[in-house]
Amino acid sequence: MCKCNDHKYLVEKVDRLVLPENVVPIKYDLHLKPNLKEFTFKGEETITVQVKQPTKTITIHSIEIEIQSASIKSSKDSSSQSSKSISFYEPEEVVIFEFENELAVGEYCLTLEFTGLLNDKLKGFYRSKYTVKGEDRYLATTQFEATDARRSFPCFDEPAHKAVFNITLTVSECHTAISNMEEKSITSNNDGTKTYVFEQTPIMSTYLVAYIVGDLEYIEGKTKGGIRVRVYKAVGVEGGSDFALDTGIRAMDYFIEYFNVPYPLTKCDHVAVPDFAAGAMENWGLITYRDVILLTSDKTTLATKQDIVGVIGHELAHQWFGNLVTMEWWSQLWLNEGFATFMGYLVTDYLYPKWNVFLEFSQSYRNSALSLDALDNSHAIEVPVRSSAEISEIFDDISYNKGSCVIQMVESRFGESFRKGLHHYLTKHSYKNTITEDLWASISHASGTDVDSFVRSFTKYPGYPVVSIKETEKEGEFLLTQKKFRSDGEVAEKSDDPIWNCFIKFQTKNGPFEFTLTKKSDTVTIPNYKKGDWVKPNYGQCGYYRIAYTPDLIKALVPCIESLELPAQDRLGLLSDCYYLCKNGSTPISSYMDLVFSYHNETDSDVWTFIIKSLDEISELSFDQTYKTDLEEMVRKLLKPLSQRLGFEVKSGESSSDTLLRNKVNSYLGVLGDKEIVAEARKRFEQFKVDQSSLPSDIRSSVLVTVVKNGGEAEQQEIINRYLSSNDIAEKSSLLSVVCKSPSNALVLKALEFSVSKDVRTCESYMLWRVQNEFKPVVWKYFTENFKSINEMFNQNVLFAYMISFSLSSKMTDQQLQQVEDFFKQNPVAIADRSIKQDLEQIRNNTKWFNSFNKDLLNWIKLKIN
């Protein structure tokens, strides 16, 4: 399709629209003066540029900024001229400076004066509100990724336009200012303000520039090599910084050693920001976080601490992979995010090996990626991004989760050569921009293997294969066949489906064996294997594909499941593969249910998390069926022995898995209405109302969700009141997440209205929309009837897609689906367009699956009961 008329000032470059390349930046001298009372800022800026072709115009990015003046001066002869005109073209978010006299090839200084607003959109240079002792306070902070530096200062806002930055901030005497670099000087201006001048940055992309102004405090430490590490928060905000500081120091030491490349700066700050759209942002030397993912207290759960370590690791990995070496364009986003996600887990596993976080990685990240990537509305890891408007849509589970799974697959296969390849990559391309092939070339250099040919099909195409494994007549020989896995198993294979290179690790009772399937079908002989023995393909679950097991292969593995001889990673992988092959219609639901109930001896939290999720999904699809009560009772009996073993109290010296498992199992039993759990939760809730310290953090969620789910308006209001009165960010988050669990239409509606009130941060509103299927019609009705105001509030918020997803039932009639499609045709939501398409495809598939399994599940339940 021709798009030759979709641009005016931007220019075509391969598959994207970019700024004209006749002028490029070298250096920015930027001076900003934010006013936190009026929520405005003034700016003065000189951009040193190189004019590469004679021109009378300079086009750069700028949006929501008023530019009062522009002039340009030649570095060669000091001649200068003011702009003849300053015009904006909002569709492309650019400003065009036109000059009377032609600019010859050479170096110039473009000087601008401008003003802007400290917005409340959580992007650009924005204001963030927090409350101390009932008083609203503000700090000014930045979020520039992907394309919002242009909201704070006019600039060449593309990752390949690297430059150095000299940043100066003039702020109120009572405020602190921080930026990417250490301050060079702080000068009092004798007018109630002071001016911070910061050291010059290394050459870097605009999206990594950052500055924060407010009433800040910090704690400090140093790495082994003397790098200064601080954790900042607003004065008066509750929550400790010690855990984050310890993690930040130890993680940085790990990465310096792992990459064998020095950290390029002299300091690294971690800053808790009250209002923050994402989890964190890797600004070079000034990493920002949503406060709940950085600060801790005695109310912080183990699960949240694990998230904190992973996120800090993720952002620190970016300091090398993304900041020191940067993707050439947003189509290579996965190079940043997939890699950093994997490294976040790698460093967490190093710092806290008993947490066994790679099992959680499989349960959460791998399953999320494989689920989304089976849709027709998926996209390749490397997806063409033509314009700025398309970028936000690829910050999704494909870029992050599939990307990290592909990185793990490569690391698993190449081991130490992978690490050496990273060192080569980071050293060779420091302060430059790269594409995917540059990374593979470096790992190939270290391993002596053509990595690109091995992994290309996983990055260039959407989807992944399912590998069917069947025994032949010859003992020890297996026939392997691959085809693209689709969430709708009735869709026929297509001629352009790729052939993947599947590196498969097999494990039998006699030991390991490796094989690479490089064609549609092949045979493999596994040494010393005899018919009836067990064999586990994709052992360790590092391959990005699914396995289709025959009933005989599953039967042989069941004793290893019951005895726990099979590692938890592989017990989980077997379950996941069988469940999703059931969902796409390849196997009957009765086979999956039989497999699940063979896990009665299971002890691992992440395996149980998947079991509970899958059974809950089946239950939610069956919410209007008469057999649902019998199904829930069977699930309750499956979980009850676990609950009885674990009890309600956290035990001294217990494993992290048991701590997490207790909360998950008791929470779900509470949702199912288990009488003992409900009674115990209510007793502890009454104690909590009198003494908040009586409810330990790691059982708080199970108690609260049980009480709200089995209560009424009084219980919901009590939670809301506690949320409004609490100053502890960890406690507030757990309280907010259960408000919507009330079991009536009226109370769900009350939760929705609360979500968009001034008492709930817009970055947390989505948490109140996650209701059970039977209440989804209430959410959809509220969403559609209030769309105009909701859209105005959230249409630039990346979390809006979650709110929309949570408003849609997981199964619908054709008529209901058509109504949803018609609504979004009439009311498009650009920031969630791809997500909405994926949601609707999943709903169609779920409905088709439900219609296919409904009778089979009923018969299975009758058989088990009788």
C-alpha cells in the first residue's frame, strides 16, 4: 500500500518517516526554569548543529511548546540571522525554522527561547502530585521515551540523532534539582532561586535525557569501583530506600563484571516518582521508578520485593544495552527491552538464587509471550515502525516478553560465548546505534557459529512452531514435525509459514541429548531409550516453541511428576504446552484436566500459579453453566491439602516458594468461598481494623480479597477508607487492588466510579477494572456510557489498553462482538488499537473453545464425581 502522501516535512527513509538529514545535532546547551506553583517552564537552548547540505530551513521536533525566538550563528565566521518564520506542523510534531539567507555547509549554533507547561499527562516534562500530612505537593519530572523529549525542548528526537548535553536548571531555593550527570556547580541567584549546572553527558539519544526538580532526599552508597549510587524520594513520602540501594549497588557490580565493560558515568541515581505511567525508565544515570516499585516498608510483600529487584536489574542493564549502545530505530525496540528483561532475571537469580526466579519467568513472561504470539494479530519482534504514532503499540509483550525469551534461548545454547559476544558488541559499538544483526554478528564472532541463521526466523516473523514428537517403530527413534502454532487450531497452514531452527534439549533417565530441527520434519534417535521410558523434550524450557506430546509420552512422565523427579521448570512447561494445545482444539479438555489432577503432590508456587490461572480461566468461561459449582468444588478439594499444609501464618525459615504459594492458594480458596478460609480471613480482618500491624504483608492480599469477595458494601467501604487514610505506598496498592472484587453489580460500579475519582492516581486506575466475567457487562456499560470523559483522561496513557481489556468479557456471542467492533470503529483509541484487535481475536477463540469443550468438561466432571 502506497503511503507516499502521509507526510509533509518528514522524509522517507527505507520504511520510516524521519527528520531531514541535511542538518544533524552535535551538542545541546539547555537551560530550563520550571515553576512548580504555576506548572510552567521557560527554556533557553543552543543546539550546535552540522549543516550537511545548503538549506534555508531547519526542521526539528517540537510539540506543546511555544517558541518565542530563533536565531542561528555560524561557527566559522560568527555571522548570524534571526529566523524569518517559525511554523509548527502538529501532525508530524515538528517545528520549521525558515531563514532569509541560505545556510552553507558547516557548523552552526541554533539558539531558541521557549515556554511550556508542566503537564499532567505523565510524559514529557510533567508534574507529579503526592500528599504529605494531608497537603498536596508536587515535583517536576520527565518521561521522554519514546518520543516526548520534544514536549520539553525542541530537539532532533530520534534515537540515531545522538549528541552531548549540557543541562542547566534554575529552580526555587527550597528545591533540589538532579539530572543525568553530577552537578558541576550550584549558584544562588539572590531572587529566591538557585541554578544547577551539570557536567556534560556522553553522546546519547534524546529519549534518555532526564531531570527532576522538587523537595527531595536521598541515601547514598558506592559500588566496589567507587561509583556513587543514590536512591531519591520526595521528603515526607513514607517508604524506605535501603533495600533498593543495596540492590542497586550489588546489581551494578554484577553487570560491570558480567559485561566486562566499565559503567560510563560517575554516578547512578534511582528516583521514586509518585505518578508514573510505566514501571521504570532507564534514563542514563537518573533512573526513574513508580514509587511502589522502589520503596519498601514492613508492609511490602515478598512478591513486590522480587519485582523491585527485577526492575532495578532491568533498568541497570539498559545503562549498557540501550544507553551505551542504542537501537538505530524503534523497529529494533526489542534489542533494548527483550535484552534488559532477560538480564533483570539473570541478575535477580544471581543476587537471590533461592527465589528461583527463572521459574517465574517461564510462568509469567514465557507464557504471556507464547499466548499473544499465537494470535493472527501478533507481530514480529522486529516490526516496521513508520511514524511516531505507531511506536507506543510495540511496547508490548512481544517486544519485552518474546524478546527476552529469544535472548534466553540464545544464551542457553551458546553459554559463555554469549557473554563474550556481548562484551564484543558493547565494546565495538559503544556510543553508537545498532541493528539486530550487529548483536548476532558479535555472538557469532565469539562462538564460531552463524547465530543469525539460527535465530532469524524467531525475530523476523510473528509466531513460533509447535513441534510434534512421535515414536516410530524403531526403538529410540522419534519423528519430529514442526508447524506454526495458532491459537485457532482449525486454521490451515499457510505457504509462507516459516521453518524455524529448533534447538531441542532432550532429557531421559539415561541423561541429556541435543538435536536441532532445521526442516519441516526429521527423525532423531535418542541413545539408550527404550519404549515406555520417559523423555522430556525442551528440557529446561529455554526453547521458544511448544511441544505436542502423544498420550503415551505424557503417561510415561506422570510418575516423574508425582514424585517431583522432573524439575519444576519442566513440570510447568509440560502443563503449559498441554493447556494451550487444548485451547487451540488439538487435544480434549478431559486430557488436560486429568494431567492437572496428577499434580496433587506439587509443591512449587509458580507451577500452582499456572494451574490456578488455567482452571480459573476455564471456570470464568463456564460462569453461566450449571456444572460450575461442581467444578469449583473439585478445584477446592485439589487446593485444600496445600492450604492445610501451609496454614495462614508465614513460618520462620520457610522457602520463598511456600511464602508465595500460601497467599495464592488461600486467596483462590477465599474467592471460591471455602468456609474455613472465609472464617479465618474475617477474624483477621476484624483484628486488622483495630490494629493494622496485626496483618503480615505476605498474607494481607489473601485476607483482603477473601473478605471483600464474600462481603458487601461495608467491607468494600472499609477497604476504601483504609486506602484513603494510609500513607504507605505498598499497603495502598494492595488495598486498591481488591476494591473491585465485591460480588455485586452495584459495588463493581462503585469501584469503577472510584477509579476515575481524584483519590486514585491515573497510573493505578486500571487496577479497579479487573473484575470476574459475570460482572464484565457492568464494566462495559460504564465504559461506553462514560467513554468521552474516560477517553479524555486516559487516551495518552499506555495503561488505557488494560482498562479496555478488562471491560470485555472473555466470551461473547457474534452479536456482542459486532457491537464491540462497531463501538471502536466509531470511537477509535489509537494508543490501544493493536491491543483491541488482539483482545477481540482472543475472545473469538475463547468462545469457540468453550463451545467445543462444554459437553466434554461436563462429562468429565460427572465421571469424576461418580
